[in-house]
Amino acid sequence: MEKDEFNRLLATSRIVLNEIESDSIQKDTEDILKFFDKIGSVTVETGEKAFHPVDIPEKLREDSAADRREIENVFENGDTYRFYFLGPKV
């Protein structure tokens, strides 16, 4: 990334840096862009796709039917209007 291009990026982002910070951030940005170029060059078309490469047994819980009246419990100690909880005006 050229210096003038990096300065335009800083100006567009409304970031103000001194010369030392600018050089350091520009170097870091160039390293990041090089890393993304490496990632972009990887081919993933060959081979079998592995969504779950490690077989992990599922631990399921028992479901039980219960009569839960959660909405009524939530509004039990407060004022409500059409299933909305009314709180103090702030």
C-alpha cells in the first residue's frame, strides 16, 4: 500500500496520527493485507468437506411436560398493559 493511498484511507476514516504512528499502522496494515492475500490463495475445492471433523457424542436432556405460566409470573409484581410491562418514566 502506497503512502498516499494510506493517507487517503486515514483521511476517509477521519483518523489523525503522527508520523511514527502512521508508519507503524501502515506496516501493520500491509502485513494484514499480505495475510489476507495468503488466505485468498488457498484452494478448498479438493478433498472432502468436514463439518464435524471430530465425532462428539450428543448429550441430550430429558424433556418433561410442565405447566409453566412464565408470562403471568413475569408480570405478577408489576403493572401491565396488553402484555407489556409498564415501568417508571425516566
